Amino acid sequence: MEGIILPPYAPVLMESTRALGYSLESAVADLLDNSISANATNIEIEYRPWDDPYLYIIDNGDGMLPDEITAAMRYGSSNPLDIRDKNDLGRFGLGLKTASLSQCRCLTVISKKDGIISGRRWDLDIISQRQDWVLLKLDQSQMDQIPGMVDLAALDHGTLVIWHKLDRLTSGVASIEDFFPTKMDDVRSHLSLVFHRYLTGETGQKRVEISINKQPIKPLDPFLSGKSEQVMDVEPIIIDGQKITATPYILPHTSRLSSEELKLLGGEDGLRRKQGFYVYRNRRLLVWGTWFRLLRQDELYKLARVKVDIPNSLDHLWTLDIRKSTASPPEVVRKNLDRIVKRIADNSRRTWTFRGRKETTDRINHVWNRNKTREGIRYSINRDHLLVKTLASDIDKSANACFEKILLTIESSIPLNQLYVDLTEDEHFAPETDATTSIRATILEVIDRTDKKQKR
């Protein structure tokens, strides 16, 4: 059978792949994957929001020779079915191009290796004019005009990636000088979470330093390592001879978190939205804040986190997409995760219900009783509370019936729905210092009066 070679139409394909759904932060993260895969230990992100805005990323990784940089600029530069180095964070050989050109129309890559500096460029306007896959080769004088070139030349080896013609950022924006820095704040937050294990450094692994305009990015650890409790042993899951590990954690109760720690976790609302699995591929966070429909997100489970580490050799089973922002576990993994979920959910629930039980079973004479009936949970005023008993004894019998009706009215008028809304949103209840002082004085007065009655 005769075959027909049918290469894709360059302008159409390159413009189409700009709409894969990258955000600025996910696009930058995709480029950092390349730097880390190239053994970089220092990655600097620089941007300029005025005149001709640009963004560049420079690293001290292995660098590329001329033929290697040309190959890297090819669409589909690696086969996802090939066996890769276990530390490789790439997959399709598309990320450098699709991530970059989702944000800009001109992508330039300059690399240094073995003392040789070479540069290549994709310019969508040139592609449109020439109607073909025209990869531009930069000479030394052209490379010397590129921001960051002086820093690259000073390195023994490394790579510089620069974005020009930032049409996706500038389109429809009143002031790019205001908008760009705001977006880069989002990038900083995203990278601090996605690469937190690289930023922190782990046993046997080199720490990676990442900065934006010379300001270091600090790691955001979603597990608060050192304060959270690992409630179960690491669970190994073997698939096709490859190991996946799942490590469940329970975060400390919010009362044990500092305001700074709670803020880092996104506040009460962030705790709720970010409960669930945290899936890492070679220590790079891919997916977080989901139970994969094994459990519904609930207030009682908001302290639960499960760290899942997967190797890149199982990418095909996790249906990892080009942007590396979605992944779904295969059925054999789901069954194992389901068992883990049930156990960690019970632990998280106990963290909250224990506190509730403690409030109703300690020796303090509480104002409210919690009663469990066939109809559900009911709260009632404690008739044996000292203040209630004293007031009941101080009024005449004819008023007792009225007093009981008042108590019943209060019990039936608790704004439970609004309380739930306030507690599940990031609301803080106002301190009741004056009221507490008044109540304390009243209690002391009642106790004193009761003691005097008993002495008589």
C-alpha cells in the first residue's frame, strides 16, 4: 500500500495549539519542568512589564548543543511511549513550545554547553508570512541583544528561554504595568506549591532555588511537615512492576495553627477546598484538592491530605495531559485509594468530633446539652446549670411556666443554618470580652448567694 507523507500545516497547527488551556502560571511551571529535568539547581525568572514587555527564564542546567536545541524546538521532540529517565518531568516533547506560545508569539531559546552558545526562535508572525515551519537560527550579534544573555554567558552551562510579543497578557488590559506584576504574584504562589518539595530539598535530592525578579520563592508545604500527623504507614501500590506510594496525613486542628500557618494554607476556605489527594510525579505536584470522587468534600474531612507519589513510567495509566495539570488514577489504584480514604476520613472526623465530645462530657457544667434522638441531633438548655436553677428558684411558681416557655423558645430559635454558613466560610467570631466579664461576675454573685443560703 502506498503511503502519503502529510505534514501538518504550520500556521494552523501552531495557532491552534495556543488554545490548550494554559494559564500563565501553568505555562511557567511547564518550563521549569525542563530546567529541573536538565539538572538545574538555580532557576531565575525575570520579567519587564513596560516598553516591550518580556519574560525570561534562565537556569544553570546541562545546556544544549546546536543540534540538541534544534531538536528541542521540534513539535513532538520526544515520544511519550519511550522509556525515559526516572527524573524526567516531561512527556510529549511539546511543553516548551505549547506552554510558551500559549502566552507569546515569539519564543527564543539560547543555550550554552561545552563552551558553545547557540540560539533558535519560533516567531508566529514569520510562520504566518512564510506559511511553513521556519525555525530561525540566531547569530551572535542577534543573541547579544537578548535580555539575560550576559547572565547566560557567565555560566559554565545553562539555558535561557525568553518570551516576546506577549499578546495574551496585553490583550484587553488597560495597564500592563499594573496587570503583569499581579499575574506574577499568582505565578509565585503556584510555583511555591507545585515545586515545594524541590524548594525545600529532600534527603538524597538536591535543593532547587527559584526566584522571580531576584526575590526567592519560598516553599508552600500543604502537609505542614513537622506539625501534621502521619496517621498510617506508607502504602505501596505495585502496578506493572512499578511502585506508587500513598502517605496519609491529618493536619493539626485549626486551633493549633498560627495565623501565618492558616494563611499559608488559604484560610478556613482554603483548608476545605484543598482537602484530598496530592499527586506528585517525580516530586512535582500535578493534581491536588480532589478525592477523585471516592469521597465528597466535607467540613469534617478538611484536615485530611494524602500524598501520592507516582513514577513517570505510569503516565499512560494516569491519563496525564499535555499541560500536566490533570490526572486520573486507573481502576486498580482507585481500589487501593478507596481503602485509604475510608481510614483517613475516620481519623479526620475524630479530630473534630473528639473536640465536640470533650465539650459535652467534661466536668464543666455547660449551658447547652447535646442530645442524640431518633429524629437527629438536638441542643437544649441545661436545666441543671447553676444560673438556670438559681433563676428558677428565685421566681415564684406562677412564673416558672413562663420561664420554661422562654427556654423552649430559645432552644427552638437557634440559627443553625446561619451558624453553619458562618463556620464553613472564612468568618471569625468577634471576641466577647465584655460579655464574658459580665457572665463571670454574675456566676460569682450566684455562687455567693447560694453559699449564703446553704449556711442559713
